[in-house]
Amino acid sequence: MKCTRCLLQLLGQSAHTAARLARPTLPRNPQHEQAVRRFRGNKGGPVPAEFVGEDPGKRSVVPGDPFATERKTKASFAEALEVFAKADVRRRGHVEFIYAALKKMPEFGVERDLAVYNQLLDVFPKEVFVPRNFIQRMFNHYPRQQECAVQLLEQMENYGVMPNVETKVLLVRIFGEKGHPVRKYQRIMYWFPKFKHANPFPIPHQLPEDPVDLARFSLKRIANHLDAKVSVYQMPRTDVTDSGDQIGLPHIVGIQSPDQMELLGKHDPGRPVFVEGPFPLWLRKTCVHYYVLRAEPVPPGEKVEEPYDPERCFNYPLQLQLDLDRDLGDIETFDVEDLDEGPVFAMCMTSQGDRATLNRWISGLQESNPVLGHIPTLFRLQAGASELRAETRRDESPAEEPEEEEEARRRRN
């Protein structure tokens, strides 16, 4: 037995020696030896991969952020999702990738795109996080992944995106029918149809980019009168003066209803009217400003109450005459605090709220309201956004003026 074992060892050593001697020796290539990559050191931080004999201008660098691209479009966002999905079959780091994608969606303009949300859900591995028994289901199987999916659904809810059947199929394949994301999906599908069209005055997601169209939409929203007429008194344009200077003229858009014209016609010419503003109006994330033409409230002694017309409105009568049996403890009078702020005759929007621009608006109103030519008009203008910035700069500059004056006095002395 020992002889046989020794013989086998000798034969193995001789075969290994013959194979090593028969291996061809390759010639040295100096260019290949120079192409040595430098990696992270033991003490230093991470070093970018580079070749020693390579031109740094021709070196290609792969960014760490998959969404670091100059083109912020839907196609580039979808391409980043496809690259991550094809890079690794096991989808390592998919939770961090989905959180980063949710933050970058407003920059790419896809925060209200349902197809992109479904593509983002497709990044999760399938049938891995499905609980196999009731114990896993009870102890919140894979909590980080379920919380990430719930955050994705909450962002859809915040932007008003309603899921579809494809979203449900993806959630069931990823987390099962009893997972928290599927329950979140069921709650969204129950409440969204009830409250989606509950607002009687909806605002579109895409507001008009033209300032004239935006002003027309805003004034109609403020007036809320079907018979109100919107008039464009001046379009934005650029005029050239006699000296050759260019002057930009702002847009002036106004609105007035027939009831307001009737109130202005009955106004006492001896009492002035006031132009007040600007007042802010928020349309989602856009803020616009408007101005009003109003008068002071009529004193109680001079106020004349007109009789109500019973046929003015049948749905909402202005006066009720009910003969009901009342008890001794019933209160016949209602404690209602009436605050009369005075009538509003017209409204307008413009990009420049100076007195000259508003004078053009008043001149345009005189064509349809001739009584304005006999009524004194006063201006009560507040500081707008641009004027407030100018005032803050002026407030900061006087703090530096005394120091400059002191330096000038020292030089004189």
C-alpha cells in the first residue's frame, strides 16, 4: 500500500513539472506594464480609477448619480430606470435608488406621470418580499421595502395621480395581497374618486404661460360672475421714444360685471373712489397680484335700503317671511355682525403697479363708465414685491453711509 502511494505521488509531481516546462513564455510588453490601475489605499480615501500612461483629457468618467444628466426629460428619466434594472439581476440598492428617483421626479417633470410610477415600481424584485405564512405577515415582512413602496404611493397621492390596474398587479407580485402597499392602494382607490372632483372651482395643473391669459383666468376666478366682461386695455409691447430709447409697456387686463357698472353709475360724484392694491392671489405655486377700484361704505344715515325683488333668485331667496309658532324661549333676532367694506366697482391685473399704468386702466374704464370722469380718483397703493426689495436695499445702504462720511472727514483732517 505504501509503495503504491509513493508511486502515485512521484507520478503527480512529474506531470506538474512537465506541464510547467511546456507552458510558453510570453514576451514582456512595456505598454502593458504601464497600464496599471491605482485603487484605494489602506489609509487614504477612495482614488478614482485611472491608467498611468493615459491622457487625462480623453478619460471617460462614469457619474455616481444616475440622474446627473443635462437633459431633464421623461426619456432620460426612463433610461436611468432601465439602466439600473439591467445592471443587476438581484437589484441591489433598489430602495435607495427609488428614494433618490422620487426626489428627482419634479426636476424631470414626471411627478404626475402614472407610467413613470409604474416603471419605478417595476424596479422592486418580484415574489421576494411576499410573506409565506401568517407569522411573516404579522411581523411586517421586509419593512424597509414596504415603507418605500408606501412612500411612493403617498407621493402619487400628493400629486393627485390615481393608480390603475397595472399598479395593483405590480404591488401584488412584489408584496402579496395582504401587504401594506396593497392596503394603501385600496384606500387610495376608495377615497380618490370621492374627492377628486369635489372642488367646484378647480385649478388646472398647467397654468397659462402667457401673462394676459393668466390674468384673464385669475380675474374670472376672483369675480365668479357669469356676466362679468374681461377687457384687455393694453397688450405687452415695446415702444421707441423720440430719443431712440426703448420702453416696455406692461399688460393691463380688467374685469367688470353689469352689477358693478350699475353701482358705479349710482355713485355720488361728490365722494371719491379709491384704487387699492396690490393684493396677492395664489394659483398653486404661482402668485399674481391684482388691484381694485372701490369706494368707502355709505354712512348709516345716508344709506337707503331698496326693496328686495322676490323674483331675483328662486333658488336662494334674499328674504323669507315665515309664520311659525314660537315658544317663549325662542330668539326672534339673529346676532349677525355685518361688516360693510364698501362696493367694489372693478378689478385689474398688470405687471407694473405704478400710478401711470393704473391711470391707463382708469382711462379705459371711462369709455364704458362715463361717470368716472366726474368722480375724483385717489390711489392707495402698497409696496409690491419689487418695491419691497428696493426698500430693503435702501435700508441697508444708509448703514454704510455714516462709515463713508467718517472716513471722508478723517481724510480732510
